[in-house]
Amino acid sequence: MDGIDIGSLVRDDAIHQSVYTDPKIFDLEVERIFRRVWIYIGHESEVKEPGDFQSLDLFGQPIVMVRQRDQSIKVLFNRCGHRGAKVVNEPCGNAHTFRCCYHGWAFKLDGALAGVPQREDYPADVDLDDPARGMPSLPRVANYRGFVFASFSPTGQSLAEWLGPATMGIDELIACSPEEKIDLSGGVHRYRYRGNWKHQFENLADTYHPNAAHDSTVDEDGMQFKRRPGSTGGRAPFYDKDGMPLVSKIGVWAFPNGHTSEGSMFSSVSQTGGVWEEYRAALAARHGAEKADDILKQKRHSLTIYPSVDILIAQHAVRIVRPIAADLTEVLVYPVRMVGAPPQVFRDIVKYLNITHSAGSFVQTDDLEAFRRCQIGQSAEGSPWCLIARGHRSDVTDNNGVMHGDRASEIGQRNQHKVWLSLMNVR
Ligand code: FES
Ligand SMILES: [Fe+2]
């Protein structure tokens, strides 16, 4: 890019702070990362019936996801083929056809032009059947077990290739349903923060920060996790017998294509108590007692699929991260209803997310404050490098190309920035 040497901004163990603050770099990220790779659009349970739609904005592009009459799901550019007005204005709903508010052109659920008022006034050489007069589909749309992704690029890796072994996060979340079916139509927490999208992504692989950033939760007086679903009392242990923070010992995994995962503090503790015993019985009826116990152990805190969505396995939620500008990001957190589990389990999950991940929570707000301070501090002159060196050169790779960093390694951040650099370097 004119005047910017992208390769000089990412070192093995440090990042130049301009990658968070420079609007020109943000524009290039949209072009070379977000418009090139697979982006999570939404879950099929949000559009259950033919005509159900969800509209959204992706990097300045209006988009609509819509269930078709044949049950397939399409992802369309939300643009009228007449003079370009945004057609679907509601965030969600159900429609037989989409009608543009301006001159009344109508479109079928697949985006094809369905009706033009006073059509006879167009000259014969204007082809209104040209697909360009409709609402075009994004070049590629694919679905992994109900998670709908799309790509603005007609070429590139398939969704299966892009996700690779990171599909295990989605599989583990779905396994939590006694019917192996999940539903994301139960509401959403939605908020924006004045910081770069990479702050949130790095944070999702950061087991180093909780003891400082979330001390109101994890210190001696911290009580938030007492309300973990299924808990009947007491506080989850946050330190081992030597006083070492447990969260800093759980480890981080780095998958191909920038995906990351954190271990769980609760991996050896199967959730018990109250309605969770009924839930356990429903899982055991399908899988047997041993596997039900294993599912309830939450081996993984989350699995973050670069660069658009985080599967929160421990909290039973899905978090979307949508960049808007270099210093503005939108986050949406959906509680997951595990189909076949007692209804109280979903209510517990919503309550827990209110405490941990809502805009008024005790936990996520700590992170949002840190992201804001990063954004401000990274404008300071003097020393422009941000260090991501924890555990560097002690990472271990398994046969699937998945790397593991012990303790509070910054392997996840290094993995994200390595992929960032490789995508940004391709014109
Ligand atoms: S802009 Fe949509 S009908 Fe004219
Ligand atoms: Fe955090």
C-alpha cells in the first residue's frame, strides 16, 4: 500500500500499534481480509420459516440472510436493482416478497426481480430479466451444521478448508444439546466499543488478563462466578494451592487460518446441581452416562473462528465481532438454547450471560474498558511496539497443524497476526 510497508508492522513477537489505529490499514483489512475469507453471517435457527430474514451490515455492505421456500438459505446484497436503495430495512421479520420503498420494485426471496410498476414504459432494449436488476447473492455461501458463512470472494478455500480442525468448537457446542440441535433465536446482547476489532479477537485467546482485568470477579471477594449455571453455592476456585492463577494455567491452542481456543478452568468439574441433573439425564439418555459427564465438563472455554465469530462453549453462547472502523467495533452475543434440555437451563444461561457478557455485565465491561484504553494508548508516540512474546518459541504442534501454548501463552495473538500478515501481504 502507498507509503506503508505492511511487512514491517508485524514481528514474530510484537505488533506495531498503527495496525490498530490507522484508518488506511483498516480499509486495507476490509479489502484483503474481510472481503476475501469466510465471514459468519448467522445461524439457521434465526430464519426458521420460508421468508424469515435477518438483515445486517458487513463492513459498509447491506446484507440480508433469508430462508427460501425449498428450505435453503440465501445471503443477498440488500440493494434494489432499480436505483440502488436498500430494500429490507427491518433487522428481522418474515416476507413473501421484498418490496423497495422508493418506486415499488418487488423481489422474490431468492433476490430475483418479481415485479416492476408501470413496466410498459421501459423501452424494449432494457432487459428487466437481467439478473443484475435483482438483489444479487454473495459470491459464496456455505453452512457448517447450521452456522451460515459467506464470502465476498468467488474464489479461495472452501469453508471446510477455512475452518479445518476448528470445527471441533462448533461440534462441542452442538453436543451440549440432548438432540444435537441448537437454537440462537432467543435474543441477543448487542453493543459497540470505541476500539479496534483486533482488541476483542486477541482478548478471546488471552488467559493472561483475567486476574488483573477481572479482579472484581476472581479476587478473594469476587463472587460473580458463584452464579455459574448449576452452582448451588460456593465460589469457583481461581488459584491453585501455590497461589498460581488457575486461568493462567489452562493453555491456548492455535489452529490453521488464525483460529484459536482457550482451555477451561472447569475441564475436570462436571456441572452439577438443580435442573442440571435433569439436563444430565437427558444427555445420558442419548449418549450414556459417561459421555454425558464428559460433555458437562466443558473441556474448552471457547473456540474463536478468525476473523468473525467466537463459539463460547463454556457459556453456551455465540459472539459475533463486526468491525465498523479502525476505532469502532460491534459485538453481538447470542445465548444458545440447547434443544431437548430443560427450559430452566436456557434461563440459567441467559442469567449467566447477563452477568458475564452483556453491556452491563461484571466481566465483559472490564474487557471493553481495556480495549478503549488500548485504543487511546496506542496513539501515544515514543514506543510503538505491542509485545506478544509470552511463551514464544516453546509452542508445540500436533499432527493436525494445531499448536499449543502452555500457561498464559500469547500463541493465539501470534497466530492471529501471522495470518493477518499473510492475508494483508497478498494484493
Ligand atoms: S430504487 Fe428501488 S424501486 Fe426505485
Ligand atoms: Fe476478559
